[in-house]
Amino acid sequence: MAVADRRTVTPPRTSAAAPTPGTPAAPVALGLGLALLATVVWSGSFVASRALGDSVPPVQHAFWRWVVALAVVAPFGARRAWRQRALVRCHLGFVLLASLLGVTVYNTLVNQAGVTTPAANMGMIMAASPVLMAVCERAGGVRLGARRVTGLLVACAGVLLLVGGGAGFSAGDLWMIAAACCFGSYSALLRRRPAGLDGAGFLFTTFLFGALMLLPAQGVSLAVQGGFSPEPDTVLALLYVGVASSAVAFFAWNRAISLIGPSRAGVVYYLQPVCVALLSWALLAEPTGWAQAGCMALILGGVVLGAGARR
């Protein structure tokens, strides 16, 4: 009598790290949504920088922004940052560079530009940073794809036409060009963030180091320029840039970079001049015409084209 074979055949396991062709849609959609959230919130911060330009010195604006941001992030990130302190020490150079570019220098330059530059110009100049993001990612060996490059160029053309049709550059625009370079470099740097540095802990650490690096400049500003009056409008604007534009937007942007990379997130970032122009028109009464609307439509078309799948 034949003995039945009791061996069972176990189907091969599918690794969670190797998703099927249909699964990347959800992370991409989430990444694009987070990049859009950060872009819209940051657009409001440019308007706030312009509005505070006459009442709050740029360095003090930046310093109190990060103090507020630290207070908001601390309940979520302080304990995580402490637990991964050994990892932070191992990658201290990376953390310090990210803090310097994304926290200490970038926003101080934006605030300095807001003293003399219209908010719409600030948003238009900042739209150049996605080009640097894409160049840095391509230099790192990432293939961008024809569709994304085309979308990048179309949106860039819209930005250039928008700038060319404006009132021209002011002295503060040079500060914005430097800020755009800082932000593009910061975004490209995030692609190399060590895997063990989680989102909330990394944010808290960079905010803390960035604020500490601002302390000497804060002391000089107080000694030379004096403090500012904490009027209700001033406090509300600082709360906005500290809570929304720092804690919320930086977390969303950093997460978007980890999901879709800097070049694709950078294409979404091209929406910023559109958002800034609309907000500055509504809140600061800065003029917007039909030519600017046409350029904005060109930017939107480039975003839609370049934010899709890599081809």
C-alpha cells in the first residue's frame, strides 16, 4: 500500500521590500500630497516675511520662529532624538549641515529679502530651487525620465516668463537667490538622510542645532537693532511661521522627499509662485495681471506633467 506523501508545498514568500507593480501608487500619491501641503504653507510664510519686514529684524524673526517650532515639536521629537543620540553623533556632520542649510541660513535669508522684495518676487525666485534639486539628484545617479524633465522645463519656462514680465529685481532679490540655493541643497541632502533618523527626532534635532547656531547672530541683532514690540499681529505671524511653516511644513516636506525624491517633489514646489502671488494679491494688495495668470497656467501644466510617473 502506497504511503501518502505528507510533505506540504509552501508557497514562496513575497518580500515586503519588493512591492508589486501596482503598489507604488499610494506612496507616490501621499508624497505628492505632502509636497503640496508644504508648498502651500510655505507660500504663506513668504507673505508673513514680507509683512514682518518693517517691524521685526530678520535674524530675530528667524530665531523666534525656531523657538516656537522647537516648542511644538518637542512633545513628539525630543524623546526620539534622545533615544537616537548615538546615531546623531555618528552622523553629526550630516545633521549639522542640514541644520545650517535648512534652518539657520535659509529662513534668515528669506526674512532679509522680505525687507525690500515683494512677496510675489520671493516666490518666483524660490521656484528656481527645484532645478538645483533635479541637478543634484541626477548627479547622484538617479534617472529622472523624459516626462519629468519636460515638466520641469515647462514649469521653469513659466517661472522665467513670470519673472521677466515683472517689475525687475531689487537688491533683496539677491538674498532670495542665495536662499533658493540653500533650500535646493538642503532638499537634495535629505535624500542621503540615514535610515535610523526618524522624522520627528530628526526635525527636533535640526531645529535645536539650527536655533543654537542662530544665537550669536540673535545677540548681535538685539545689541545693534534692539528688540521688537510684541503686537498681536506680530505674534500671530510668528506663531504661523513657527507652527505651520516650520513644524508642519518641514515634517511634510522631509517625508515627501523620502517617498518620492527631491526632483519629483521639486516639480510640485513650482506651484509656490502661483500660491504666493495669489496670497500676496489677497492679503498685501500686490498687483496681479492677465500675463501673470497665463504664466501661472504654464507652471501648473508643467507640474501636472512632471509630477507623474517616471518615463
